[in-house]
Amino acid sequence: MMARVIAPSRTRFIETAFTFIALWGCALSITRYSIPEEMEEGSFVANLATDLGLDVRSLVQRSAKLDVIHSKNYLDINKETGELLIREKIDRENICMTKTTSCFLKMDVILENPIRIFNIELEIMDINDNAPVFRRKTMHLDISEATPPGERFSLTNAVDADVGANSIKTYYLSESKYFNIDIQTGSDGSKYVDLVLNGNLDREEQSVHNLILTAVDGGVPPRSGTASIVINVLDINDNAPLFSQPVFAVNLSENSAAGTLVLTLNATDLDEGTNAQLTYSYTLYTSEKTQELFSLDPNSGEIKVKGVIDYEESQSFEMHIQAQDGGVNPKSGHCKVTVFITDLNDNYPEVTIKSVKSALTEDVAVGTLIAVVSVSDGDSGDNGKVELTLNQQESLPFLLNKSAEGYFELLVSKPLDREKVSKYDITLRVTDKGSPPLAENETITLEIHDVNDNAPTFPKSFYTIHVMENNQPGALLTSLSAFDPDLNENQYLVYFIMEKEIVNTSMSMLFSINPENGDLYALKTFDFEREREFLFHIEARDSGVPPLSSNVTVHIIILDQNDNKPLIVAPWRERGTVVEEVIPRSTDKGHLITKVIAIDADSEQNARVTYQLLQITDSTLFNLDQYNGEVRTTRMFSYRDPRQQRLVIVAKDNGDPSLSATVTIQISTVENVRSFSETTELPLEYDVFTDLNLYLVIGLGAVSFLLLITILVIIVLKCQNPNPKVIKIPQPNRNSVISRNSMISQRSSTIADSTLISSDAYWYSLFLAETRKGKVVVRQPIIPKGAGYFVSSIPRSIGPSETTDSRASTLEYSK
């Protein structure tokens, strides 16, 4: 029984042992692959199914998985294709921290049912993805200028995370005649660099050397890194002090006061620091007497008078001076100073003012006496002879006249002008003839008083000022400031407008000027359609006695503003009503239905009117010319077209902002019409004599009557004066508001292809009646009162111009 029980257990043990040995044998076989680092995600590495001899379908069935040993899972198995793929970019430097030539990523491929393990080693090959880097970007070196050539200085080497050929290969140094580099190779293949001194340094020639050290690796393409080397050259005491010249000669007057500066010595040393700090001192060759009379500052090198200098005792002094630096082994330089003593003229000449005027008016006559002066000198001989002069006499309007021995008169020699010079400091200089000569100065201050001899002046003689219409009353237009160089009351100016009347209106009612500062204001709101410009004078008068004045011409130009909207005068309709037009349905293409005419009281671009269709029943049936306002058919009517057509037309000017007006036209089509007109037909028996027509006819009759009376009066005057005198037309002057020529040109101005509404001829054309089969056709536009309107028939190529200012219109329009 025991044998029977033990037999099955032993059998299971033997089977398990054989299974483990089989699996271990399989695991001992290793599959190796090599890939470069930094491969993109999803890149193909190998086909594991093919390389391991596995069926692709078994990868899913046996739950194949990848187990990376001691590392992050950078790879993955595609179980459908059996391919080993990159799951995440691999950085060799992160996996293998040590700089070894070989870097492996170990992993196991594990299959279940039955369990099977495959060992895989993935070699990560290095690429040149890292540039050399210096641990220190800037290296500072202090090198003495006494350092011999050949001396070596260690530099911080660069490091490169790559290995093999991609690591640092060599170093380069920027060009220098004093330094080069020596590259050393370590036992591990690392490159080290030393800086080698080639020549003798001289700090006085160049104190700082700036070099660039470049490390280059062996990759393809190579990468590099740089570092700066700053070399400070340390000074040594290799230069002796040097004076600007070996011998100095100085002249010094006797009786010079103690502390008088004789000479400042300035030696130079090319070294720096304590090696350039100099100390001045006398040498043993300088006598004790000289050292008692003169002091020498050891730091500044100043030689000053210390005792009493007497020419009669000694005519010269000699000093031997050395300058020594502060180096460890001091160096020194030497010079000699010779001081020559000059004799003095001990007594100064004197100037005495006997009488003097402290002020004169600028209009005094030439030759006026200002002062009487006497001169004297206590010395004798040439030292006692004196000469009196005026400082800068060429630029002064004064002169000296000798009246007696030792006496002089100061006189006015040229006309005085206070505006140029208001005060004179007259310096009288008296000089003796000693050797050296002594001189004394005396100053007389002379004030020049003002007289009113200058009229006010304006910066310009003519001012042009542009004013936009509809201005605010009291608005400041400009400031007219005059200048008067006189003083006090002679300088105080008063401004006023020189009175004149323009069309029974005083200029002071239109404009005002501040009498104190010349600010010019507008007293009313101007209308460009009524007044275009003004011309007048402004006077500035001072407060002197007698007063002086000057004037300036001011030209005010009124600028147009788009303040009038277009007014539709044709086709005529009552306010708020619709224009009715009747046309036959058989009308041809291009037939003129009506013509919209609008006028604008503004000028130039503000009066240029264009037309647009705002609303239309059928846009394919009618066309509107945007420039002349003509409405024409674009095709013939069809049976589908409605009998009623509605057009809303807007007339806009070209101002900014644009103003507009609209008209509504109701077009009715009929099968047969006996006669059509582009104007509104009114039966005579019904409404010919409306109030408006009656007023217009009466106005036309009144104008004709006045014209007839005027002609009769002229004929009577001609008969009474058989020899008429030539009537002189006054020339337009600069004070005219609008010159006659400009008014004539305005009355004759027009626009090509445009109808200008301003004269009786236009009214006549508007009221022209013609008899048509017992009816009177009257054109009845509503025309506002006013001077000058554009009719909007303007061709494309012609812009608007100024409208005619009609003063003969039967109706007047006041805004």
C-alpha cells in the first residue's frame, strides 16, 4: 500500500522538475537588438513573432506581455503583427548615467498557457544630441606682467553627455599673440586644456585680454560650446616717474604775497596703484635759503611763495626736485626749476571823477558832456607817466577829450539807442609807462532813459483767418499781438478795429478785439450762403507822447459747412404727397419717365447732389441716373407687370455728414394715352391760379415794372446831361468785404450741363406755359428763398462749383 501511494507523488515531482528545466533552458537564450536613441514614437524595432519563431495569433491567445527589467517601459508589442514598437522616446543619457560605450535595455517577453519567457536585450546606440558645455561660462585669470613666457594656467574643461566619437574631440582658442592652448588627454579619453603664455605681457600696453575658448565634439555634424576667458594683467613697478620737461623757467614778481602759486609740477608714472603714487621733494642740491622762501607740496607738486621775495637781494632762485613712486623698489625722476624775479613799479596810477551824470535820455545830442576825470601817479620818470583809455572804445558811443594837463572830458560820440543798449558800464583804464606798467580801472555806470521813438510792429502785415460758418458768437478767431521795444507807457499797447461800414453794418458789430492783448472775436454767427469774406484793418497804438501806431490787414474767409439739405424742385408735388405719373404700357425701352431735380444752397462738394433708388416695385423695369436724376425704362412692359409702380428716390449731397431728401413717384400704366408730359398738367379752369402761382406772377410783374422805370429814368438823365462826365468806378480796396470783381465772377459762375436757379430767366422757364388743346401746362417747383442753388443735373466728369449769388430773385430766402 505504501508503495502505491508514493509512486504518484514522485511522478508529479519529476514532471514539475522537467517542466522547470525546460523553461529555464528557453529563458537562457537571449535575443539582442540595436537601435539609436531618440527614435520617434511608434517606430519599428523588430518583428518578435518572426525572430522568436512564434505564430502571430498565439500572441493574443497566450496573453503576450513585455516586462522591462529595472527601467521604464519604453517599448510595446503589437499583438496583431508581432512587431516590437517604440512607445516613448529613449534618451540614452537618462538610461545609462555612466559614460560607457555600451548601454543595454533588458526585458522579457512572457507567454502564458503554457508559460514561456524570452530574454531580450536592446542596445541603445548613442547619437550626437548633446553639445559640449563648460561648467563656467566665464573664467577670470590674474596674471602678472612679470610672468615669463611658457607659463601654464589650468582652465575649466567642457563636458559632453555623449560618448565615443560624439564626445569632446578638441578645443580652439580665439586669435591672440600672447596666448595659446595645450590639449591633454586623460586616461579615460577625456580632453583637458591648459592656457600657455607665449610672450611678455605689458600692462601699460594692454591691461585686459578677452579670449574665447571653444570645445568641439566629434559628431556628424559636430556640436560646440564656448566660454569666455578674461585675463587681468597685474602691474609691477617697471616704470619710473617722468616730468614733462627736465628744466622749468618761471618769472616771479618781487613782493609776491605768501601763498602765491609759482608753478605746479606734474610728473607721470605709467604704472598703477601704489606704483603710480608720486611724492615730490627737494634734493640735496637745493639751498636751504631757497627752501625757506618757497614751499613744495609733496602730493600735488605745487611750488608756492613762503617768504618775502626781494629783487634787490636775489634776482633768481634754483630748485632741484625729484618725484618718487610708492613701489616696493621705488623709482624716481628729477627736474630743475629756475625762478627769475622781476622788478616792480611800486606805485599805481590813480583816477579821480570830478563830476559825472548817472543818466541820459536816448535822444541827447552828440557831444554831450558826461563826466570830467583827472589822473595822477606818485612815481617819477617813465613810471610816473600815465595814459588814460576807454576799455572797448570801438564798441562804445563815447570818447575822451583831453581838456588840460591831467584832465579829460568824457563825451557822447554817437547817437544813443536804449532799445539796443539800456545801460553802459564805462571803464576808464589808467596805465603808467613803468616796467612792468601798472594800471588802475574806474567804472562809471550810465543809465539810458527811454523816449517814445518806436512804433508798434506786427509779426505780419496781412493775416488770413478761416472761419467755419455757423460759428458760436464770441468765439476766439486769433490773437494779433504787436511788439513795441520801448519801455513803460511807451510800450503799453491798445488794439482797436479801424471803423468802416459794410452794407450799413459797422465792422465793430461783426468783430471785437480785446484792447489789451489783441484777441480777435466774432460777435455773430456767419452764414457762408450770405457772406463769404471780410477785409478790415486793426490798429495797435502805444501810450507814449505823442503816441505811435501801426496797423495790419485782416482777411476773414468764411468756410462752407454742409448745413443745407437738398431740396427737390421737380417733379413738383405738395408737401408730403406722392407724385403721380401716367404712361402707356406700350412705352419703349429707354423712355424718359420723369426727371428728378434737386438743389442745394451749399457750395462745392456740399452742393453736389446724387440720386439713388431707395425703394422700387420692380428693379428690372426702371433705371435712375445718379447724376442727372433721369428715370427711364430699362425694358418694355409685359402683361405680368402690375399697373401701379412705386419709386422712392433719395437725393443726397456730397457733404460730411451727407444730407438728403426723398420723393415718392407713383407710376400708373394705361393701355392708351393721348398725350404725356414730364411735368404736372393742371387744367386751367381748375387750379392755374393757386396762391403760389399768383405770388410768382405778381413778383415777375413787379420786377418787369421796376426794370421799365429804371430804363425810363436812365433815358431822362441822358437827355438832361448831353455831356456826361466819365464815371470813375472806385477801385476795390483791401477794406472791401467782397470786391466787385469777385461779385461779378460769382454772378457769372456756372456748372457745365447744370441748370442754375438764380435769375428771372429761370423763373420764366419755370412758369412757362404753353397751350395744349385748351389747357395750360404750368411747371410748379417749390423754390426756397435764398441766393444760389445747384440744380442736380451734373455730369459724371464735372464737379460742382460756386453757385450764383442772385440778388434779382423775385423771392428772398432768410435762414
